[in-house]
Amino acid sequence: MFAVSRTRRPQMNKTIWMLWLQGRENAPAVVQRCIHSWEVNNPTWTLKLLTADTVSHYIDVTEFVDLQTQTLQAASLSDIIRIMLLHEYGGVWADATTLCNAPLDDWLPEVSGTGFFAFSLSPFPQGDRPLSSWFLAAEAGNSLVGKWAGRVHAYWQNRESSDDYFWFHHQFYELLEQDALALQAWQKVPRLSAAGPHSVQFNFGGLDQDAESVANQIDWSIPLFKLTHRIEPRHLKAGTILTHVLDRCAPDFSTWPPQTDISAVKVNCASYSLSTMNRGDHVQLIAGQSFMKRAGFVIEDLIDRDDEIGSAPGLSDDAQDVPILINGWHKHNATEWPPNRKLKPVFLGFHIRPHQCPNLLSDEAIEYYKAHEPIGCRDRFTQKLLSDRGVECFVSNCLSLSFSRRLPEPGQQTEIFVVSRDERLLDIVPRHLGPTRFINHYSETTSHEENMAETYELLHMYRQRGKLIITTLLHCALPAIAMGIPVIVLYPNNNEAAHKSDAERFSSLSRMIRVHTFDRVDEIDWRGQVVDTSKQKLELVDAFLNLKKRWNNSANSIGPIAPSSSLPVPHTNVWQERRKATTESLSKFYSDTEKWGHASQYHANWNLRADQASKFLPSGKSVFEIGMGAGAFADLVSDRCDYLGSDLSPLSPDALTLDVDKDEFPDRVFDYVVFLGVFEYLANPLSVSTKIGNSTSNIIASYCCRLRAGDAIHTRRRRGWATDFTEVEFLALFYSQGFTLTDKLEFNSTDDFTQSIFHLQRLSF
């Protein structure tokens, strides 16, 4: 279980800071789901998702760096932004690849009593990165954060770029080394290991593993999971461990619940009468809110489409060019059309019913449309009405088509919903379909707040549980289609005149899916139809991005941001290069195939070392041992693991002959790679450590670490050892590839070295 200690509850700013420089709508699917997980699990917190356009609303990055003269990649810039935000405002920083599994209120107060919290990596001072930086929590002005921010600021003064991939972590490490009060503060922070949050990514053999085989091994008490944005299509297929975790932590519903986002422009929306009982109108508003939010806007106010759009009573006398999104069916109160001249409209998903409101096609109205063209029409009927009158227009489709496609979850999506105003629809549904649930899209209340909440819940239910939707309603069919739910659509069971009107309203829908009639139900395929609307969605987004330019949505975008290739990657940072130079100047390889081909060369106490190391290896894992020697480790684990041994001159006929310095490793990934008493003899430790890192996410290793005091090189050479790492230097070979130290046993020591057995696990930063 994931246990926490209980301390005092701090007064922390309940803001979740996240960053995706390109904007939410441009983020990979897994990142969007991660962001959404923080929304749905933390309704009492405010999520602020920053982009390159909005960072400067809150901090001035130029106080730390000059992006015009200094070279920073996105990762380094993100580190600077997070420490500045936490120092200034406090709250929680969560990387956009962290997936929230439990509400912050359920666990964070219990671990942040000191005013700061981060998940721990290696115990100080054994590892040079004591913490993970993908989740940080702090009170505003926290002393430890302030000192860390000060070191970050100093690090970037008079520096053109960073030559250290983990510079941010190293600044914290050096702070602890040099500041006793900072070290004391860090030691008081409750220890929660970063290994738990990384478990989904690294513990189950890949994100594309079958969920059924490993789901019961996931520790759901872990409050968050650290993922990666480097996701392949196979990882997101139905039934993988990744989709299983995403669906549990972040149901794929981008509008549930509504959240305020960061924006450069505040926008009004006129889409329906505020007292409407028709939930189809609420569906359109929810779609509009989500759509606008993804584009970086906030719906600031709602204007009644029928009774306020002309008079605009909420606008001040000096207001002008107030942005407004106009969508939906405008059908009543001719005195309120055209809209108020203070408004600056974008028409998208606009629908006209001439017989209900002829004034929408008056000469004055036509001139208004021409002044604000092109007009995005909900359907082909409206487009024809306007184009016949010389108005530039296009079919944008309805905003309710912009809901995101759901991910399949057959075990949950099992219900059949019959949605209509007319219960006679139930009479035509075949009994062989099984149980159905009838839903009336008309509310019994005129309360805007109640109807919005109920509509959110309704859409969420369709997405999560719908196996099939049978409906006569446009604004049930369109969101269901957008979500990828199988749909059967019928025209309402009306008279001929009403049917003509319905055909006009359904004029675009009928081009996506067949719309049936009650008198020809024998032609219905009761399995329903899943409609691909990706093209229409893309066109809808492109249309809006073009139209919104009239709102002059300019922002102070930070940059330039260097490409990732401009800064060191983990295995080539300068810290590691310095170790390479030291190693090459001291190392000499003693390759003695004959020596290691005789069992007499193997010491008896190496059996004890193998016994200690075997305790780090769980049963049922695949393991590759480098330098198996006389087979002490193999004897202990081969009957409970998928074991493959290797050596320069193997004593076992089943082992692989391998010169680890020169030869390639087997072409497969192992759960564990083990090497005991090997690294001391290597000529090319850097290249070997890279090969090991490419072969596994778990390492069990021993090494005789050079002590800091005295020069023991001569003694080590007499033993035939070619490498001379301290413990920090040895571990750094693997830290640079994303590994962290999870356990350690001291095996034996002498005056010139300390031999330890290490268990390292790969993490991601």
C-alpha cells in the first residue's frame, strides 16, 4: 500500500500549475488525458494550464533568463517556470505527463506539513538527484523553494546554455550540500518514493501489455502516475495497461466538469434562451464552452439569444468590439435582431428558421451578415438561405460535433439508451436488444444551473456507459456520433409539415448517417452505426481558428525556445563526459579469457554475494546475467526465473559467450540485468552501461567503489581492476539514463574500497 505520514495541514494556494507550451489542443492525446485527470479529480482546485502565450501573465521569465541570447530547450525553460511560479504563488506543479489518480485533498495535506513536498529518488548524499521534479508542492515563499530558486537564478547568470541535462536537480543537490538549514528542511519532508508513480510506465513490461494480466498488480493507492508523451498507437489500443489506467483516472470527456482556463481574450456566447428546458440547447453551450476553452478562450458571459442579443443590457455605454460567439437556433423576438452594434461576432453553427423568425432574413439582417461574413452555418439549409441572398457562408456543422472521441471500454459501455421526447420510440425497439433506458431530453425545470449540471452528467453517462443510442433528437445524435458511440437516428414521428421542417434541421446530419422514419423501421440495422466525423471536426477547428483572428487575439508569447537537440541528452551531459575523461586516463583492460575459464579463480565469498543479490530479484521475471562466473547466482534463481547467463569464458554449456566490452547484447529486453564483480574489469564502462540501460529497466549490480580518501589506484591495478569509480560516479553512469537507486546492501569493505550491491530502477524525467 502507498502509506503517508500525518503532519499538520499547511495553508497552501489551491492552484495546480501545468505547462504545455504549444497549448492543450496541440498536445498528444495522452497529455490531454493527463491534464483532464487533474480537472476531474480536483474540483476544489483551480487548474492553470500555461502556454507560450500565457506564461507571461504570471511571471517575467526575463528575470532569470534572456531567451534572445541564451539557449534553452523546453525542458529547461519548464524548470525555470515551475520554480518561479512556486516561489511567487505556491500551489502544486504537475508535469503534463502526470496522471492524477486521487484528489489532492485526500493525501497532499498529510505530506506537505513542512510547506514543501516532492517525491524522493535517492537518499542524500548517495545520489545526486534526491527528488523528482515532475510533481512539486509548496507554500508561497517557502524557504527551501526560495533558496532553490536563488540557485537556479544564479546558475543562468552569464551562461549561454546548460551543459548538464540534470542541472535543475543538481542545483537542489548542491543546495543540500552547502546549506545545513536547507538540508534540515528537506530531511523533515515525508518520504514518498518516486518508484510508485513510475510503476505503470516501467513495472509491467510495457504500456501495451494486456491490462487483464497485470491490472490486479497496480497499486491504486498511489495518488498519481508519471507517464510519458512518447506514446505509440499500439499503446492506446483497447485493453492495454495504458488505456486501462487512463480510463480509470481520466474519463475521456473534455468538458466534464467545466473549468476556467487561461486566455488572452474573454468571449461572450449567445446560443440559447437562458430559461430553456431543452437540454439540446445546453449540449450546444457545453460544446461551445469546451471548444472555446481548447482554443484558449473563456466564456465570460451568456447572452440570451432571443431577449438580450439586440439590447445587450449587460454592456457598458462605452463598450465596443466585444467578442461574441453566435451559434445555435435563433428563433424568437424579432425586435432583438440584428445583434447589438457593440458586439463583434463570430458565427459558427448558426441556424435559421424563417417561418419562426422572418426578421433573421430581413434586409437589415442580411447587411449585418455581410458585414461579419463568412457565416458558419449549422446545416446546408441555413447555408442555402444565406448564400441565395449573397452572403458568404459555409457549413461549419454544429459545435456539438466537437466532442472528443471516447476510448473503447467494453466492460463499461453496455447500456442502450433510447432518447427522445416521444416514448412511442420504445415501441419499435426490438426485444432481442435487451434492456433499454428511456431518457427525455426535456427538463422539468427552467433553472440554468440545474439544467447545465444535469446535461453534463447525461453526456458523461452516454460516453462512459453507452453501447447504443437510439434517438430522434439532433443534439443527442451529434454528440454521440462525435464520441464514437453507435447510433440509430430517426426523424420524429410527426405529420408531413413537421417532417419537412425536421428534414431541414437534419440536412447536414443526414449526410453523415441515414436518418430513418417510423414507417420503415424494418430497414434499420439495430447494431447502430459508428460515424467517422474526424474530417468535420478538423474543418470546424480550422474555421474557428480563421474566424477568431478578427478578435485580435494577440498575446505576449515567450521565446525563442531551442530545439531539444541544442542541449545535452542524459547520456552525453558534461558531468558524464568529465567522468569519461577520468575513466579513460586511469583505466586499463585486463582481458584474460583463460583466467576466467577456470573455476579455481572464483572466490568462495562470491557465493554469499550472489545470495544477497538474489534477494532483489522477484520470481517470474526474465533476467540476463553478465559474468555469471561459476554459476552461484544462476543456481539460486534459474528455477524461479527465465534466466540467461553469459561470460567471457562460460563454465556452463547453456551460457552465452560474451565479451561485454565488444559484443552486442541479445536482441531482447529483460526485466532485470545482473552483473556481480564485473564492472571493475571493464575497458569501456560508458558504452557497456549504455548497452545495459537499453536492455532493461532494472539493474542488480555490485561494485567495489573507490574511497574518496587516499589514492588506491595502484592497489586496484594489482587486482586487475580497470575502473576506479567512487559510488557517486558509478551510480551516475545509470542515473544519466533515467535510473534511480531503490535499494543497497553493503557486502564487504577494506581500507581502499567499499563493495556494495545495488538495485537500480529506471525512472523518467
